[in-house]
Amino acid sequence: MAAADQAFCRALFEEQRAPLFAPLGLSAQMLSAMLDQQFRAQKAGLSHISPDAGEFLIARDNAPVGRVVVDLASDATGITLRLIDIAIVETARGQGIGSDVIGTFARAAQAQRATSMTLSVLKTNSRARQLYERLGFAATATTDAHVTMVKALP
């Protein structure tokens, strides 16, 4: 991820998050300011919680269509690849990009001797949850807002 890619990432963040704040009825200026703050807070939080995480641009035909943030974690049970955040622009969804990205990271994780992959998804994001289930992820925990899912790697 290059510094020049941050404008794309900010726009992608807005595409995904603006609908969540629509019920508040904020002015466009106020919504933009709040999304800027949320975008910066997310980046700072990720840097603090997962300082070694890698952030990657997802491209198709040399054009950015998404981003993914991943991290490797190890404990007594083995190495786990954590898909911290994956986002794809609305116009590119349903084209197999998410499956390709997750498959690529699964193979990379296996090369690092990882035994599992984990992710967390909004409970309301049924489309993404269905994709993850098709790819072999199973729900292991649920909070008010998120479902944690795990996939064993051979």
C-alpha cells in the first residue's frame, strides 16, 4: 500500500460506512467530517492493536477495487492468519475478487505454517457471511454487532 493509495482507501471507507450513519440525518459536511475522524481512528486503532499488520491494495486490471489488512498471530495452538479488514467497492462485488483474495492469503498462510484463518464480520453483512461460509469459515463467537469466524487450514 503506497501513500498515494490513501485517497482511494478513504473513499472506500466512506462508501461502506456512510450508509451506517444515514439514519442520523447529518449534513453532508458533518457526515464527511465524522467519516474523516472515523477513518483516522480506524487506522490509529489498527496500528495500535496490530502494529505488524500488512495493508494491501486489491486491484483488478490495474485499478484499485479494494483493500485488505492481515496479520499473523501465534499462540500455543499454532499460527493464525487474521483477516482484520477486507473491503471491496460495491461495483466490483460478486465477481470472485473476495474469494480470490482470501484464497491467495490462505495459500500464503499455509506457506508460513499457519493452521487457521480468522475474521470478524458485521452480523448485518449477510452477503459477506455467506461468502465466508462458502469458503469454509464457521462461526465461533457472536457479539451484539459481529460474528467471529474461523477456517482450519490443511
